[in-house]
Amino acid sequence: MAFIACALRAAFLAAAATASLATLPAPAVAADGKLTIGLVLPLSGAFANEGRQYENGIKVFQKIHGKTVAGLPVEIVTRDDQGPSSGDLARRLTQELIVRDKADVIIGYSFTPNAMAAATLLNEAKKPAIIVNAATSIITEKSPYFVRVSWTLAQAAATLGDWAAKNGIKTAYTMVSDYAPGLDAEKWFKQAFTAGGGKIVGTVRTPVTAMEYAPYLQRVVEVKPDALFAFNPGGDVSVAFMKATHERGVAAAGIKLLVTGDVVEENALVLIGDALDGVISVHHYQIGLQNPANEQFLKVHKELFGADDIPNARAVQAFDAMDVLYRAVAKTAANLDADALLNALKGMKLDSPRGPIEIDATTRDIVQNMYIRRGLKIDGRWQNVAVETYRAVADPGKTPPK
Amino acid sequence: MTGASAAARSRLFGGRVGIEGATLVLFAGAIASYFLFPNHLALLTQFLVLMMFALSYDLLQGHGGIVSLGHAAFFGLGAYAAAILARTGYNDPLLGLAFAAVLSAVVALVLTPIIVRGNDFTRLLVTLGVASLVYEAANRMRGLTGGADGLPDFEIAPVLGLYKFDFEGRIAFIYAFMVFAMVYVFLWRVVTSPFGLALRGIRENTRRMPAIGSPVRRHLAVAYTLSGGIAGMAGAVLAQTSRFASLDMLGFERSAEIMMVATLGGSGHMAGVSFAALAFGWLKDVLSTASPKYWQLGLGIVLMLSVFVARGGIGGLLDHLRFRRSA
């Protein structure tokens, strides 16, 4: 053993010595006269649809605001992190975008594990990353280089819990996907709902990629609570869940369905169909929002991708990621230094298609309106129609400062 | 070594072992790549991990003739072992590596009674079943493994207390390369030993080996244990260099992938399997960079073509080159 350790040490010394001789120090990055954005998005596999939403949001933004900012041409390099549970890949892609492609800023991370895996790397590389979706509260505490423009589960679930308690719901059953965002959703719904006088009568966690919900829902129908609160990760999984609630007669049994907005995404409503009837959801964006930014967003989106391609909150999140970045670069007068950019991003306020938003100066997380919506059929099309607005909601899930 | 004696030696070992030339090219290439591609070190490190994992599996399928659809169980076990140990504060990389190797080897040893029994088809089912159980167990033990979120929160101490893992991935590459070299030399010793010969005997004819007094089950048990331990080391290196462990490291896709790589490499051909791992990893990266959306289509086409173009796998091509030269 001693021999092996000794040999290893010698080999290492030799290798490291040659390494330090052969490798030149990396040149300063910002000096290449352009803004390079590295995108890390799920573009293949089960979540490829989500990736497309983000890409489309970015295209819409560049169509409106152009491909130069503060005199710098903008270059985008896209990599595929293949969905959740590939944190090591997301981390390597981030490393490569920074080292190889000289990315000044990373935009991406649709899933919590992927963002978490990249956190320590960003700390070492000292590059800002704008989180385009990943919605677990704790992520932004893992690296001071994270800025989030999406939402958090705590933000949504606490809002919905509060609303439920105030709107005649006494008992609720929770059903969430068994991973960090789901646990956040469960915790914060319960907290807000019980604080308002409600009672949780049952709790179940389902596998993240589960497509079969009948057994879980059967149990809910038997318990017969006033409401069922549910969160799952969107895409096909959520469509399967929503269809199952309809087939199992959850609403017919007099149980109100409460979900986070990503379960009933705008582009999935055609597939969810009648199962949307009367469903209460909470989200930070729906296409029915009336404000100038949203009108422009929808108009350009339609021009680029046609009327059948319906944007959801993810497209808006990517749109806003670009928006905050362009504004920050303009504010620092093309200084791409990480600290300068982060300082410009902190406390930034703007009017997004989703309404007024702000990047909290201390938590680097988003403060935004949360909309309570009801599923309604209007002119033959199912839609989420806002019935109530909670203004300027911050993420309640942050660790309180000591 | 002269061409003639190499050929003689390879005849002795069934034309499957002596590939000095290709091995030298492999190692020279690995060292050269460090200097040629300083911006690709993270990727190169993952190639080395894939090569180690492929070699561990090849000891089973290529030499022992044991097929497995659940080899990622040991890979993932090693990754989690290293990650969990690092989280508890014992974050020396070599300690983690040793712990991962021992743990996966022990688990492999415990499983041998149900693996060495039966034929190829039952083995496929059993290994698949075991891997699914390990996967689900890791999924359930959220407190220990982080469940579906993976384990991102750990630091790894500098190698030998001196060389800190850097952001460019230089130390990670050197570390992975050292482990790879050790594994390669060790496996080389194993497959060229009488034990290795016995394994190939078992692969060629399981029924006749007992007739010459060879303890088939014991040999297979040793091969399975060694293979499990080395797969665990590969997993540990991946977890340590990417500072992340997740369920997909245990998953079926990784098991299937390694079976593809070993087959592509030409079973039982160490250099061939290593080159196949390299080619597979590189192809995946190139295609997914060229087309982040449709790269899996390209990968599928190339894999299918390779079956028709290179029948004996990459190892077969290498042998072909060598024999033509020496003839």
C-alpha cells in the first residue's frame, strides 16, 4: 500500500508539474467584444417540449429587441441536458460552456437537480446564471451567482393554501411528486392552509415520472376531502394526471381540484380538455393577461410560430431571462464582469408579459403577481381565467437571515 | 516484444489478449489529449470513467461470458458510496475510491449465488431485477441518497492532500487517468493470468470446464466480485469529479449503454472496448452539440451501421490491422 501511495504521489507530481508548464493561464473572458450566452435546456427526451418553449421565448425576445445589446453582438450557444436526473451532465455542460465557449452568462436549468449540481461550479467559475425554471426555494441560496426569473413552488403553494382557506375549503388532501419541488409544494400549501384554519386529511407522494394515478385518486375519492391539492412536474405527466382526475370522477365526487399552474400549462389545455372544468390553479402567467408587454409578446410569438403554437409560462420565463440580462448589460455599459452584472440584476424592476416583476436585491429571487385561475370554456376553447390576483408575492421559502 | 512472439502469445490466449500496439496508442492518446484539448478536460474525464466501467463489464461478458443488464447497479453504488462518505466529512478522494470499490465488491460477492446460477436468459432477468431493486431502494432512501433530486452537496478534498480539484478539470482528469491506468494494468494482469484463461474456457464451454477440474462457480464468483468492485470505482470517480450522484447512475439506460459499448468494442478485447467507450462517448457529445434536439437519431443510426461494418467490433478491426501487418 505504501508503495502504491508513493508511486501515485510521484506520478501525480510529475503530471501536475508538466501540467502547470504546458497550460497557459486562461485569458480574460469579457474582452472578446461580444456577449456569449450559454443555454442549458432539456431538448431531447420526455421534456423536449419544455426546452422548445424556452427557446421560443428567447427567439421572441430577440425578434423584438435584436441581437445586440450595448454595442455587443449577442451569441447564443445551446446545449441539451436531457431533462431531470442528469445533474452531472448539466454540470459538465455548464463547465464546457464557460471554459470552451467562453460564455459570459448561463441561462437555463429547467429542473432543480440540474441547477443544484451546477451551483458549486458557478461559485468556482464566478459566472452568473439566470435560472429559467427550476423552482425549489433553496437553489438560490446554493450560489450567490444564481438569479431566478421563474417562480418557486413555495410562492405558488402558499398563495393557493391561503386562498383555499379563505374560500370555504375546510379539509384538503395533498398529492405531490416525490422530489424537492414537490416537498416544497406540500410543505407550503399545508402551512398556509392550516394557518387559515384548514385541515389536511391525507398526504401522498407519487413518483416523479408516474403516469398512472388511478390508485392514488381512488383513495382520495374514498376519503372525500373538500379539496385535492396536487403538484407534478408538467408535460405529459401532468396531462396524464389531469385526465385521470376526470376519469376517476374527482370533481363529480364534490372534491375541488387545486393545482399549481404548471400542471395545467397553456399549451397542454387542448390535451387536458374537459378535465379542466372548474379546476383552480395558481400561476404567474396565463395568455389571457391584459397588459402591453403580453400583447406584444403574443403578437410576435404568433408571427414567428403560428397561431397553433401556444406559449406557456416557460416561454415567458425565458423571455424575461433575456430581458433582465439585456437590461443589466445596458446598465453596466457592456461590462460583463460577474459582480457588475449581478449588481445590475439585483433589485431590477420591469414590466413583463406576466405583469410587474422584481428581482429581490437580497435573495436574487423573483417577486411577482400570483394569479388564482379557474378552468373555463370560452368560445369553445378551455382556458385558465384569472379570478383573483395576489400582488408582489415574494418567495416565502427562504432561510431567514441569522 | 517482436511481432512473432506477440502473435504466438495471442494464439496461446485464443487470439484475444495480446494487443500491445493498440494499448500503447490508447495510453499515449490519453496523455496527449490532456495537452491537445485543455478545454475538453471535463469531457475527457467522463470518457475515462466510461472506459473503466466498460472494462469492468467486459471482464464479465467478454471474458467470463456472463451477460448482465444491471451492471449500473455497482456503478451507481460506487458513486453513492463516494458521495455519501464525502458528505459525512471523510472526503479524501482515495479513501472514497477505496470505500466505493470495497462496498460494490462486497455487494457483488453477496449477489453471486443468484448470478452464477442459470443460463444467459435467466441472468439477464436476475441482473435486471436486482438493478431495479437497487434503483428503487435508492429512490426511497431520500434521507441518504437525496431521492430523485440526487446528491449535489459535497466537497472533495485535494488528491493526496496536495492537488485540489480545479474548475478547469485538470486535476480531475489526471486523477481519473491514474485510476484508469491502475484498473487497466490490474485487469490486464487478471485476464492474462491462468484465472483469465479459465474464464475464457468457461465462456467457450461451461460444461466441459468442470471435467478438467476447473471450479466454474468459484471462478465466476471471483470475476463478478472484481467486476462489481471496478464498476464501483468508475462510479466513485464520476461522483468525485462531477461532485454529484444521482439515480440515473444506477439506471437501466446506463446498464444498457455499457452493454452496447462492450459489444461495440468486441467482447474480451480490452483495448477495443476502451476505444469503443471513447468512440461512443465522443459520438454522443459531437452529435448532441451539433443537434441538441435530434442527436439520438444519429446515435442510433451509427450504432446500427457499426454492427454491419465492424462485425468483430472495434477490437476485431484492431486485430485485423495487426495481423495484416505481422503477416
